[in-house]
Amino acid sequence: MAEQKSDNITWHSGQIDRNDRERLVGQRGVTVWLTGLSGSGKSTVAVAAEAELTRRGHLSYVLDGDNVRHGLNSNLGFSPEDRTENIRRIGEVSKLFTEAGVIVFTSFISPYRADRDAVRELMPKGDFVEVFVDASLETCEGRDVKGLYKKARAGEIPEFTGISAPYEAPAKPELVVDTGNQSIQQSVEQVVDHLEKKGYLSAPAAE
Amino acid sequence: MAEQKSDNITWHSGQIDRNDRERLVGQRGVTVWLTGLSGSGKSTVAVAAEAELTRRGHLSYVLDGDNVRHGLNSNLGFSPEDRTENIRRIGEVSKLFTEAGVIVFTSFISPYRADRDAVRELMPKGDFVEVFVDASLETCEGRDVKGLYKKARAGEIPEFTGISAPYEAPAKPELVVDTGNQSIQQSVEQVVDHLEKKGYLSAPAAE
């Protein structure tokens, strides 16, 4: 951050910026946007990647249904407009975390390419890392950890992604993790290795 | 954070929590909610406190009109409902930052006690520090840095806080900074000293 040379500083001009925060925490802020079917392993990968990054001394945070749907987006339903607004708000919040210097994982199905691309457009190039958590519908439905696919097949959940509503896979994601054919640990290593290789786990150079 | 004792960890059970993040960054997450009239010095104090905390090695972030009104809350206007929703969303985002272990300053007039109290209620006790940035209407109008009071007096801005809309001062704020009668530096010291005295600038004890 800018040196404080005297006690007579003009406080407002001494304001710090994103680079100062990033140097403080020794990393770059980034939004790691996990997208994939229900049951594909988004949250498992996000939570495990958060743990691995913490172990390595990096500050990360997971935005997911638990902390967003019941909070910021508690006044949104599941209409097409509300789904788009849901993703938009998550994108804006991710942008704020990214500017704060935090590595933020988002774990939402986010089935529509246009919604995800709109989030990408919110941010400077490089701040948005789209990760396609790729497991086939058969695999996800076979797991059906929450019993949602069964309910969707029974018509109890309308517009369920993969069953009665489309999932649009990313055209050019930064990363694909094939959770259908590899372990969670392998997927986490892929994500963390990508972040390391691309420089997100290092502080920006001093000015 | 929890020790990783082997490579054969069950990733999901190895998830980390707020305490782990707070120990990593050596501080406690907290929302420092600055409220006061337009021109009272909220943003100046917030930005200067952020700089001072950064100098001391603490990660903080300022939410203000610049990064929120044009982003997350760009689809809100100035109706009573939209003003309430504006503050609600800022409160929810602050809560997320607080859970992430960040010291977040919010710099919004937030004139209604009910709206601020609703934000306080969102959070565990101790996570919300209300700071009344107290300068008289005369002082703020005398400064009129942005020329807004002049426009408000001319009737060009409807429902302007202090002129044509009420400002409800906090009944029991954690802190009052009298920016009308002391320097910005003194106000910043008051805020940072409060955070230090209350333990927010230290990591929670290891479990």
C-alpha cells in the first residue's frame, strides 16, 4: 500500500486500492464460478477447494444456496426473471468479493449461458474463471443425494434442470472438471492447480 | 484451521469455517455500519479507516454508493420500498463479508432506524457495529461538497434527507464520531481504537 510518510497525511488521498489488499493477503481476488447439474459435485468441490486453499494460507469463501438463497436472494422465486436476477446478484456480490481480494467460489447450477456470460461481462478480464463441473445426467441422477431427481421425475418439481428444464453447458469454460470420472480430490487439485498456474495465488508485484 | 492429518481425508468433512478464516487473516469479521447525513464524512472516515487498517495488516473493504448503487442495487430506485430493499441487500452482503472474515465498512446515509435495526438483526450479536457519524445539518449543508443541499433547497431533489425527508439518529449506536467538531484523523482513530479494544483486530483463539 501507499507509504504513510507522516501523521499529517491527507486521509482521503491515502486511500488504498485493490492491489494493496491483494498484496496484504498474498493473492489475487477472483471469482471461480462453478456450474453444472444438481448432484454434479459443485459444492463438494467448492468446499474442498476452500479447505485446501486455507491450508495453503489463502483466504477464500463459498457462495452457495445456503448463504445466498436464504439471505440476499430470499425475496426471489423461480420464475425466469427471478432466476436471472438471482444469478445477476450473485455475480455482483462475487465482483465485490473479488475487488476485496478474496478468492470466491460460487456454487449454483446456473444453467443458462446468457446469465453466466452476463456475470463474466461485469468483471475485468481475468477476474472470472468459469469451471464446468461435468457429470452426466445419468451419473447425477444415479447419485440423487437429495432425492430431487426422483421428485422431478414424478413431476413434483417443475422446471428441474436436466429433466424438465435445459442445462446449457459452457462453450469456453476456463476449466472442465470431470467429476463423473475422477475423484473429488483430483477435481480439487485441478481447480487449485489452475489458480496457481494462472497466478491467482501470488500477490501482484509492488508498484 | 483444522489439521489435515492425511492425504486420505474425506474432503467434505474437512470443510473449514469462519473461525479458520479469521485465524488465517488474524482478525474477526465485522460490519462497521456508518450512518449519518449526506456530507457528514461517512465515506471519508470509511476510506481512511480502511487505509489505517491496511497499514496495520488487516483486510477491510468499503461498500458505498459507488460500488453498490451501480452494481448490485442498480435495479432499485428511491421509492420507500426500494430504499428499504437497498439497505436490506447491503446488510445481507455485509453479513457475507463478515462471515468471510473481512472487516467491512458500509457508507450509506441509511436514515431509517428500522432499516438499520433490521440489518443488525440479520447478524449474530457482535457482528454489527453501528457508528453514528454525527455532524449537524448546518455543518453538512455548510460544506455541501457535492452541491446536493443547494439542489435540495431549490426543490430539485425530492425527499432529501435532512431537508425534505427525516434522518433518524441511532438510539444506541456502538460509537458516535463527532465529525462536526473533530478532525477526520481523530474520527478514524476512534473507529480503529474501538475495533481494537473490542477484539476485532485479533484472531479468535485456536480451538
